[in-house]
Amino acid sequence: YTLLHTFLHIGLVHYNEDVVHDIGLAVSELATNAIKYGNRKKPEKRVATEFYKDCNGIEIYVTDEDGEQFDFSRYFEVDMDTTRRGNGRGIFIVHRIADELTYEWPTGRGTRVRFVKHKSSPLLPTSSL
């Protein structure tokens, strides 16, 4: 998180602390999902992150090695049964924070998630998460 925090405070786009926190939370959720569900906690599998920033905002990619295609849009709404079991909120939270969120499977194996936050994005109220 410290590296991401530093990255978001240098260069062309500056975000306030609340937005930096939200982006950090989103990246943490995406990386956790990549480890837990994509790579199935296999220690020999890796998760790659890429960060790009320009005057319009930030673009982040999180890629696992073993993820299979799934209908990620079904997690855009909260399922209370799943939530009670302690799962099912990560993609929902990331979707609420992101201005753009896409999932792709470029090689048929492994999931690549693209997260975009524009410079002019309104701050998402914490109470709406």
C-alpha cells in the first residue's frame, strides 16, 4: 500500500487522501481475489500488477496465472446470503470505487482485471460501500 500511496502522490495526477485510500482498497481486493480465487492459493503461482498514470487518471491491471472465466457482473450487486458467509463483497466494492472495471481472459487461462479511476471522479461516500 505504501508504494501505491507514493505512486498516487507523484506525477501528473494528485488524488486526495480519501481517493488514495479507496484505490488502495480496490487494489488490495483485486490482488486478494487473484491469489485466493484465480491462483487458488498456489504458492508457485504469481500475481502481476501494472500501474499507469497520466493527466487523466490512473489505470491499474491485476493479472493472475490460473483464473478461469466467470460472470463478474453478478457481483456488482450485494447478495446478502453470500455476504453473511463473509464472501462476495470484494468485486462489489471495487466496482463502486472504479470508473471503469473490466475483466478479460486473454490466453484462456488467467484473469486480467483493468481498474480505472479518472482524475475528475467524484469521491465515493464511504457509507455507500
